[in-house]
Amino acid sequence: MKNLKFATKFLLVILSVSIVSLAAVMIVSYGGLLRLAKYSQEVNSELGLYVSENSKAALIEQAEAYLSRLSQVKANKCNETLSQIQNDVVVMAGYLEDIYENPGSFQGKMLPLPHEASADVPEATIMIPEDMEITAEIEKEMLLISNAEYLDITMLCCKFL
């Protein structure tokens, strides 16, 4: 270095200082980037856990609300059906009461037993125990009750309209 001119030596010193400064800045920057990347990963992990917990809670809350609404709708439908059945039973009871109060006003007909009825066509049948002997009194009762068939058919048809 003794043979070099002062300007060249000065230039070499400035270049050396610049390169050392640049290397120091790069090392510090690289370290900072590594720390920033690690911090970013930690924050993302924490944020992911937070979001997943909140999402889970929100989904559970939504599912509970949906099931509550669904059960309410189903309960209302059941209540409606039971109310209709109750109304039908009250109407049928009133009709049968009229039949029993005025048995002479009704002619009646012999309804088939369930095993005698056609499976293809819906029709009213009368159920009695298989081993039961049909006496004149029971036949009279069966004829009287058969008059309810017309109300039954009307009630049944109204359900499907």
C-alpha cells in the first residue's frame, strides 16, 4: 500500500468503510427480519386460535338457535295435528251421541271386517275380535255404528284437500 497514491488510499479507505457499513446494516437488517418473521408467526398462531375459538362458539350458538326454531316449528305442527284430532274426536263423539239418541233414524249397513276389505281401495271396516260370535244384538250395534262411516269419509277427505 505504500506505492499507492494518497487519493487511491483514501478511496480504498472510503470503500472499505462503506462495505463494512453495508455489511453491518445487512446483518442487523437480516436479524431484524428474522425476529419480525418469528413475531409474525406467533401473532398469526394466536390470531388463528382466537378466530377458531370464536368461530366455534358462533357456530354452536347458531346451531342451538336453529335447533330451537326447528323444535318450535315441529312442536307447533304437532300441536296443530293434535288439536285437529281433538276436534275430529269431539265431532265424532257428538255424531255418535246423536246416533245413539235416535237409533231409529239411521238404517246402517254391514261394514266389512278388515280381512274382507280390498287393499286397493280405502274403505271403512269394522273391527271385532276374531273369536267373537256375532249375535243379533252385536249386529244391531254394528249397523248403528256403521252410520258413522259417512262422517269418517268426510273427515278423511277433508284432510287431503
